[in-house]
Amino acid sequence: MPTLLIQKYSLLSVNYSQRGFDKDKIYRNVYNNYSAWAIRFRGYDVSKLNVLDDFHASYFAILEKMWIIFHFTKGDAGGLVNEPLKLKE
């Protein structure tokens, strides 16, 4: 990350802190808001990940019956498509 960008981010963070914003609370509310069922669903779905090494590809399916079993609600699968990007090449 370029130094100038780091400096701008640090200044922005300090500015928000001085105004009374709690950056940690904002982060928790945005990213740490899954139900226990949603986490179980994500674990199950990722465990069914199919990796095609020769094609540098992967896929998984979300079946309708999984919606029922894991009490699926809107947003539970958010970001799930990015999980395979974490695989080491």
C-alpha cells in the first residue's frame, strides 16, 4: 500500500475518532452479524466445495433444501462466492 494512502487512511481514522465514531463498533455491525445458523450453513457449503485444479476453478451449489435446513435468510450467503479465492495456488 503506498505511503500516501496509508497516511490519508490514518488521518481519516483519527478524524472519525475525534468526532466520536467508534470504528470497531462500525466494523462489528457490518461484518460480524451472522446468526449461528448462517455460520453452520457457510461451513456446510464450503465443505462441499469442488475444486478443479487443472482449470484453476471451483464451484459449489446451494440447494433449496439447504435453505430450509439452515433457516436461510437474505444475506446468509453474502461473500461466500469469494471463499475459493482464499485457496493457495
